[in-house]
Amino acid sequence: MTKIDKLIQRLLSRPRDFTYDQLVKVLNHFGYDEIKKGKTAGSRRAFVNEITKHVVRLHKPHPGNILKMYVIDYVITELKDQGLI
């Protein structure tokens, strides 16, 4: 099992300490790129899959790096709906 496979399995287990950086790695693995608009994008982030044009929008956590559970649930649902996991 590769590192990214382990990270995906960890995401699916809905851990309370999953970080934004880990989520970016998972989304990048599935072909999503973060869209940055202007000088500051604020806490609202969008990830777009260039092939399917599917967009995942979420809030970047601050001041910490730990994601809220609703964000984890949302990302899992979106990835399942796209048939990626």
C-alpha cells in the first residue's frame, strides 16, 4: 500500500486530526488543483479537476491546520459521487 493509499484510507476513517495539507495531497492525487484568485483568496478555497471540471469548495482552517468534521464528510461525499473512491 502506497503512502497516498494510506492517506486516502485515513481520510475515509474520518479522523479528528486530518490536516488541510493532507487533504490537498489527496485532492491533487485525484487530479484536483487549487484555484487561487487575487492576492489573497481568503479562507474559501476551490479545487478543480481539469478533466471533469468538477469543483470542490471548502474553507481552509485557521488559525490551525486541522479540518472540521463537516469538511471531511463533504470531501468524502464529493469524491464518492465522482466515483474516485
